[in-house]
Amino acid sequence: RAFRARCPFTQSPGDTSPEPKRPDTMSVVGHQPPPFFKRGLPASARLTLYVVLSLGLLVADLRFRYLETVRHGMTVLTYPLQIAASTPAEWANRTFEYFSSLTRLQSENQTLRAKALNDAKSLLRQQSLEKENRQLRETLGMRERVAARSIAAEVIYAARDPFARRVIIDRGERDGVEPGLAAIDAAGVIGQVTRVFPLQAEITLLTDKDQAIPVKVVRTGQRAVMFGAGSGLLELRYLAANADVAPGDVIVTSGLDGVYLPDLPVARVLKVSRDDARGFARFICQPVAGVERSGAVLVLGRSVTPLPDPTVNEPAPADPATGSRQKKR
């Protein structure tokens, strides 16, 4: 028992613990150096041999081009390896460039969209101003053609009554607007002032059903009364079925009522319906003025503007005799 206790390699019959491993006898044997005659050439001799071989290859390639074919062959053989080695880096660069260009293009696209919206807004404002300026110029040109004092006004909004054709202008009693005055635009008559406020006035348009205006046909000189049809059109009434009125005839004011000046453009005949049984004909006309579209109007006064006298402010002719005497003196 004492021997087993001292000897680590013995194990009792009832002992179940694993048996310790015995040291390998082969590892105990020491490493023996290789034989002396198997070492080969010394290091200096091998260095000299490699240097001479390298110099020989350099001279042969430089002077006689012997390695050109070998170099081309090695290039062809190593080309797939070069492609395989450079492909991951190239893909990474292309992926980076794609996402960077995509981000840049998105930013530029947003900038261009914002600029396009601003330019569109400016363009619409400019077009609106040009249209308004053109209407004002045409309206002021109409003032020169009409021999009456006029008041330039701007349409603010339409009346709240959906069954009436009325508009509100920004001129009123303070500016000299009176009830009953005629209102025109650059093309012709649009209506009549019916209500006046201190700073505003109401104009009833020609297309209103309760509005009437005395007119005449330019081609024949036949007089009639034109009424509003309530749908943007006008209608000539109380004319005989055989009246000499044809589509395309121009209708102007007759000036018989003392409100509208004569020869102001009103409408153009659009359609003629003759009914011999009733004895009257129906003439549908289209206003020549922008009755429901005008933004600038002229309110005509009752007094006529006197035409300039060509003899006024003309210098008197000089006496030829007096002029000659003055020259001699």
C-alpha cells in the first residue's frame, strides 16, 4: 500500500480514478543535428550565384530582348488574377460613386423644383401684370376716342346676387360718379351705373335681364332696343320678322336716351330666328366688350369734352413789310 501510495503509476483494484498518463519515452530523446555534409552551399555562395543570375537576366533582357515573350506570356496568364484582385475595389468605388451621385442628383432636383416653382409664380405674376397693363392701356386709349369726360375705375368684385349681373368698382360719389352714367371698356359698352356709394359704385351689366339700351344697326341704320338675356348674351326685341338684320351685323348705341353717347360699340348679331306667325323676329347678339371679364372700366360723364380749337395758340403771321424794316434797322 505504501508503495502504491508513493508510486503514481499504480492503481488499486477499487480505485476508479483515471490512470495518469505516462511520459512518452520518444520525447525524452534529444534532437540530433543533421549530418555536416548535407548542409549544401554556404549563404555567401548562394548570394553570389543569385546576383550573377539576376545580372545575366537583366543584360539578356536589356540587350537581346530574350524575356519579352516570357513577359507577354506572364501578363496574359496573370491578367485574370489582376481582374479578380481589382474587381472588389472597383465595385466598392462604383457603389460609392452611385450613391454619392444619387444623393447629389436628388439635392439638385429639389433645388431645381423649388426654383421652378418660384419662377412659375413670378411668371404668372408677370403675365397677370402684363395683361392688366394691356387692359389699362386699351381703356385709356378708349378715353381718347370718346369725346366725353371719363373716370377710370377698377372692378373690385362681382355682386353677391347670383341672379343679377352686377359688379362693384373702386370709384364712388367722392370721385364724381353719379347714377345713370354709362360704363365702357376698351372694346365697347359694358353697362350703366345704378347705385353710388361714397367710395364705391355698382354697375349693372348689359347682360342683366333688367337692363335695356337703345341701339342701331350700323349697316342699315335701323333703330331698336337691346335687352340682356341673363346668360352672357343680348337680344334685340320688337323688330319685325322681315327686318333687315343678318348675322355678323354690328350694333352700336343710338344716343336717343341721352345716357349713352352715340356710336359706341355694343354687340354683334350672332343668330337670327324669324317667326312670321308672331310678326316679330328674335335676334341673339354677342357683346363686343368684355362685359363679364373686364377688370378696368371708364365711367363716362354727361358733359362732352370740347375739341381743341386749331386756331388757338397759333402765332399770328408777321407783316412782311415790318419784318423787312426790322431787318434793315
